Amino acid sequence: MSGVTNGVSEVENLQHEVTYRARLQDICNKIYAAVNLDDIIITLKDEIKSLFEAQRITIYYVDGVKREIVSRFKAGTEIDEVRLPINNASIAGYSVLTKSLLNIKDVRDSQELAAIDAQIGFDATWDRKMGFVTRQTLVAPILYKTYLLGAVQLVNRQPGGAFIHRDEENLQEIAKIIGIALYNQKRMARSKKGKFNYLLENHIMTQKELNQAEGSARDSGETIEHVLLSQFKIPKGDVGEALGRYYKVPYVEYNSSMPIPGELLQGLKVPFMRNNHWVPLRSNDDKVVIIIDDPHDAQKMGQIRVLFPGRVLEPFVSFREDILDYISLFTQDEKEQSSIDDIISQMADEEDEIEEAESGLSEESSVVVQLVNKIIIDAYNRGVSDIHIEPYPGKENTKVRFRIDGVCGIYQTIPYHYRNAIISRVKIMCDLDIAERRKPQDGKIKFKRYGGLDVELRVATVPTQGGMEDVVLRILAAGVPLPLEAMKFSDRNLTKFMEMINKPYGIIFVCGPTGSGKTTTLHSALAQINDEERKIWTAEDPVEITQKGLRQVQVQQKIGFDFAAAMRAFLRADPDVIMVGEMRDRETAQIGIEASLTGHLVFSTLHTNSAPESVTRLLDMGMDPFNFADAILCILAQRLVRTMCKECKEAYHPAREEYDELVREYGGEEVFSRFLGTAYTDDMTLCRPKGCDKCSNTGYRGRMGIHEFLEGTDDMRRLIQTSARMETLREQAVKDGMTSLKQDGIAKIFSGDCDLFQVRKVCIK
């Protein structure tokens, strides 16, 4: 009887095996015969899942550009995707990286994972989001010969238990067939040379989605590029890369910081550029770089080539919308101002080269007057801190550069004929001697008299090689002080600084190089204590920020009314608080210390690199160590570091090596643990810059302060009285709780505000 039973059992097993093999072969045949592989795999997912008795299946494709594997799926009406880096941090990523099969009994068993690789881990975020529990998983890489193409992953064998050896063999067979089909699909796509093959080859979208996009573009009358970006949410950079590869020219994205090619705009008509979707970008020797929507349009390229006789055109490709934005950027900013092309064209119409620019420059109709006004207005609207006008000898064009967030970039070029005219116009606006070109001059422009904007500019002219003159204009836009709480102080520094500025007397220094935000910090401190009970005098050069309630004085070096003279006057005018723009000499420092010892609270700045260095600088200036030790409340060193754009910065999990580098830069594990104490974990996230339209694709937007706060403790005062060396002062400051500028910057890296590259740019140690 048992033999019969065994016989029946063997027959049933054989029949089951035959059925299983038939189903497997059917799946393989369908994959082989598929015309549209993306659609067939979506259809076959349920069949493959059923064949292996798995609860879920995921098919990943390799994105070779980003070195990631990606699985796309529909979530309602939206196309969503899962992306994993090709590394040993995830199970599927490890399988692709090592080109090996993985059969894991329990993904939550850390010992089982560690036996495969010490770094491998399981991210349960997706499970929590979907209310799912992953246990068993079987992953096979999709390969064609040596080409990595993706991975197939099965999850949770039903009704429990690990995937068996037969499952491993059969999944590898399916993966192999998918690999052959994927490779053939890529090869066929390349042979068709489609405009968006790059998107198909890298599985950023499917052929079906591309067909839908083409249909939508036809129905709406919009460009297919616009449809891909707006409806299918394809990243702009990927669509641009596809265009660049198709046309075999570089792709360029809109960048609001792009220099204006003034000399190339001469004689060009804006309507012609708008209607034909092109614009000149820059010139390289005898080449003219243009941006165009279709570099293969021979008729259009021929019309453009006529406009630049004797020069070679080098086309770049871009979206129509971006080209129109470039045309607007290059040709107009303010309605009341003439466009750049009009101004440059008027210049070209004048036959005689202007050698002496003085003649006729006071007339409002002068093209030079219009151009200087436009440069200043554009700079103000873009948040520029400094304008640099840089002429060159010979027939090289004059460069105009803008400094934004501490970084210089070219704004436009001006024909060399007008270098003297431009500089003389600026001199006239600030009442300087236009005939004097051999020595530096300083002045100020109240621009409201010339261009309508209520803005003041500080002007410096410097003679340069070849009989030229450079001009630098600093924009002193009237502003309001920031609240101290909004200035990104660390908790310790903010608490201590607030405590010091509320003391009845003593001296407070803010130190750092030019442009590090010292004046802004001082005015924020004054705003905190500005009330009806305090009389506050300030001596500044110039008065950049005005506050109601402060009695603000502009010093005048030319008439002998310097900082020292202003302070002596203040002491006769019953002050409670005195703010001095800078202590640049012994006399001013001496008066400030004496004032702080006679019951006044004194604020000032120093041009020093660090807080401890400020102490030795003042002692070297001849300050009495005992008086200075009694007077000092605190010294705040400050730098401005570029912050990442909040709109586009992306979070990521740092590698252990990156974390160790931050610890090392901070000063080692002991110091790091004492002040910061952020331990490395699997869910640690930092941020990195990415780039978008709002930050001109730089990844950075705005700046923030990093600080070094030295407190005048009793121990610190005793060291100052003995004129201790700077190293000794720094050691004591650290004992008192001071963190260095770089350490404060690294703390803000962990808070997601900036990165190590920007911190290193402003800190040495």
C-alpha cells in the first residue's frame, strides 16, 4: 500500500515539475518575443511572482550615469521610483555591485547580513511606509556578458521559509534572458537614433510613456520637452542630456549669473532672436558660441552665420523657455532702462573712438550714462555687494564683474573704445578728478540723483598696468538689522553674547576681514539693547545701516574728524553705549578702553583673523594690559560661509570615511565628543548642493555666519595682564568653552546648512 502511495507521490511530483518547467519556459518565451520589453515585464511580474510563490517582486534597471539601480512603478496616476546606489549598503545594490546571487533567510538578522558583508544593511523605511514586513529575499543580477543591466528581487516565499536551490537556478535563468532582451533593446534603440534614446536606455522613462508624451505635445501645441518636464516630471538635466547626445553638442541650462556678451549683441534684433529661439552666449577667439533649440536646422543656422561674418559658429542646445530667459537676461531688466543691445548698438553707431570721455557725459541722452546706470541697477536687483570695472590695454574689451555671496563672476563685457568713458562717468558721479589717472582716489555716489534707486555706493579707483584704471563700487544699500536669533549663532555663543551686550560697561569686539559681516552683527546687537533708557552714539565710515533711536555719525577723514575725534566728542555728550566702526590706531583703542572703564559699554571691530589674536594685536598697539584686562567683556570672531540652496539641497547618508574626515578636521575624536558628540549611525544624514534655477545651478544661495567667541573670564584676564602668548590665550579660551571658527562651521555641516568645501574656503584652522 505504501508503495502505491509512494508511486502516486512520485507521479504527482513529476507532474508538478513538468508544469513548473512549462510555466518557466512560457515566461522565458514571452520575454524573448517581447517587442516592448517594459510593458511585457510589467505584465509578467505577477506570473513570475506566482511561479516562485513569492509575495513581491521588484525589477531594477541600471542608471549608468548616476551609478544607481532604479525601479519605476505607478502610484495612482503618478509615476514613482525607487533608487538605490550600486554599493554594499543595500542588498540589491550589493548583488549588482558583486554580480552575485543573494539568498537571505531573514533580512532583519544582522548576523546573517554581516556574514555577507560588514557594511550591508536593510532599510526598513519602505516597509513602514507600506505597512509591509520583509523577511526572505532572493536577488539575482541581470547581466549580458560583462554588462551590468539590473537586478530581479523576490521577497517573502509563501507560505514562509527560505527560497530553495531550484528557485536560485530558475531566477538566474530568467535574469539571464531579461539581460539578453535588455541588451538587444538598447542596441535597437541606438540604431533608431531617437531624440530621447538616452531616457529610454537608462530607464528614466518607458517607450509607452514617451509615446504618450508625444501625443500630449501634439494635442496641446507645447514642445515635447515641456511635456516631459511638466507632466512626466522627468528631471530637467536628464532631458537636456538627451538633447545634447542627440544633437552631439553641449547642453546648457539657464543660469541667471551668465555674463552678458555685450560685444556680440551689437546690431542684433531681439524679435529675430525670440522668433527663431537662439541667442549668442560668448566668443572664443574666432568662434561664436550660440544657444539654439535645434542645431540641425540648416536654414536657421545659415541665417545666424550671416550675422557673424568670418567667424565660426559653435552651437549649444537648450530648451526654448531657457533661451527666451537668456534673451531677457541679456537685453532688458528695467522697463525705464534701455536694453543692453540698444545701448551697445548706439555705441557702435558712433564712428569716432572716444579717447577723452569727459565730453558730453553729463547729458542724460549719453549712451555711456545709460550703460553705467544700467550696470548699477542690475547689480542692486541681483543682490550684488561689489561691482568691478576692469579695463585692459590694447583692443581687449573691458570686463564688468559682480560679487554675489562673496564670489566674483563676469556680468558683461564692454567694447574697448568706451573704457575711459565708463570710468570717467563713474568719477563724475562721485565728484572725483577725471584728469587724475596716476594715483588712487576714493569717493561716494548717491545714486538717487541719477537712476531713481535710493542707494549709496562707495567708489575706489586704482591705477593699473598699461595706463588703465580699475574701478570698484561697493553698494551700501540701506538695510535693517537682523535679529540676533536669526544670525545662526550656536546656542552657547548666542547665550553668552546676549549676556555680554546687556552688561552696563566694558568693551566688546567683533573681528574678521573686510566683508565678514562685522557691522551687521554690531547693529543687530545694538538693536537688541536699543530702548528709551539708553543713549547710543555710533561713529561709522560709512553709515550703512540706520536705526531709529541711535545717534549715528559719519566720520570725515579729510577734515580731521576721525574715529578718535568722534569718540572724544561722544564722551562729552552723555553716552550709555558707544559703537566705533573700527579701532585702527592706538589713540582710538586707548579712548575706547578708557570709556569702557568709566562706565560706558563700547562696541567696535578689528581686522584680525581670530579672537585670541585680537588680544595680542591690541597689546602690540600699546594698550595697558591691566586696563585692557579689566575692560574686556568678549571678542567675537566671525566669517561668512556660503549656505546650500534650501530649494534644491539633497540629503544623503555619508560614508564612514567622510564622517571620519569631519571628526579629524574638528580636532580629533576627544574634542569632537566633548563639543559635538554626534555619533556615526546608519541613518545619519548630511546635505550636499545640487543646483536649481533659483540658485543659478550653483547649489548655493545666501550666506551665514560662523563664530568664535572668547569670553573675558577671570582666568583670561589674568593671562592678559601678563601679556601671555596667543597660544596660551587660545588654550584658556578653549577651556572656557570656546569653539574655533572651523569647529563652528563643522557643527553647521551636521545641521545641514553648509558643506566642508565652503567652510575650508573661509577657515584655516
